[in-house]
Amino acid sequence: MLRFSMDRKGHVLSAHIQGSSGHALLDQEAMALVRRAEPLPVPPDSVQGDPITLTVPIEFYIEKGKG
């Protein structure tokens, strides 16, 4: 689980891993992906708060290459 806070303009203010995947590399990638997504979509007016804090699940699917 990734927990992050954003301002009303979609800028990430902070982020941390709330529930580790058990693999440091995947946890690092989860942290990096929220930064790469900046700026995030502006939240609708119906979403209250400034900053807005969200907790989202991140799932990775790893396939072994053939060969």
C-alpha cells in the first residue's frame, strides 16, 4: 500500500509505503511511480481537504521471459 498526500493542484507533497511488498526494489518502484505521475489530476470539488491524503494499493505482475 502506498500512502501519499497531494495538494489541490495535483503535486505530491509526501509519500511512504504503508504496507511493504516484502521486496525493497518493488517498494522503491511504488514510491517512484507516484512521482513520475506528477502532476496528478486535479481532484474534484467534492473531495475535501488540502492537502488530500490517499492510500492506494499497488500491484506488480512479474512474468518470466521465455527462452
